[in-house]
Amino acid sequence: PGPFDLGSQSGRWAAFQERHRLSCEEAARLLLDAYEYRGLVKHTGGCHCGAIRFEVWASADLHVFNCNCSICTKKQNRHFIVPASRFKLLKGADNLTTYTFNTHRAQHTFCKTCGVQSFYTPRSNPDGYGIAPHCLDDGTVQNIVTEDINGKEWEKAVKEHKTIRDMSKP
């Protein structure tokens, strides 16, 4: 890629890069992220041992589901849902393992070392991710609203819920 003609903004761009010690690519990514994810916050997080790290763009005010299905109850899996495009695994793909059961649509991923599930692919939103808010780093969450969902009667609960299937849509 060649240089871009930034016109009268060239000086500002160069000063911004220098002030923040950013490469041109890093500065462009920051600008694109700010524009593309307007109104959202970049949260970072991971598992207990640090082998898994991720970033996710979501509201600072999280809508968290508390499901009572068999696996969520055993794991105390509370999660919020985001589109796949707003999630990026930064580290640890080789340290993830997956558990499935029943329909095998939900992909319950967890760290092979410490066993923590930081995120997973929910059955309700196979095109997105369910993120465990307790696995986020401190400082970016302002508020958490928790909604109980009756996963024991999953089909009925998802059918009756007005927005859950749309939560993984950009």
C-alpha cells in the first residue's frame, strides 16, 4: 500500500501518530474502530491463567443473560451476546477446547489450562458470541442488567423472547 494524500490533515495525522507513538496502520485501525463501533466500548478480557485473551466491542452497559439450562446452571454461565464481527481472539486459539451436547449447536469453548470459559458460541446466536462479563478486565463496564432466561424450556423461551436472536446482528 502506498501513501495516502491526506491534504490539509497531513500535519495533524503525523502529529497524532508521533504523540501516541503509533504506526500508520495502528492509527488507521484506531480511527476505523472509533467510527465503526461508535457508541461502543472496547472491552478486553480472558481466562484465569492468561492463556486466552480477547477484545470485544459492546456497550459499557451490559445486558447479561442468566440461563437456568443444565450446563449454564452447573457453570454459572452468565453472558452477554455480541455479533462475531465485534469479537476478536487476541491470544490462545491453540489453548481452547470445546464441549458440545444435545443439538451440538452451542460451542462451549474453554481454556485447556485453567478451565475458564471466557466466551462461547450460544445456540441462540450461532453467528455471535456469548461473553462472560466476569472475564472482562476492570474499567470498561459501567452497569450490568441481568435477565433470567428459562433455558430448561429453551425452545419456548427463545421463541417468546423478542430480541435474543437479533443480538448477534451487527
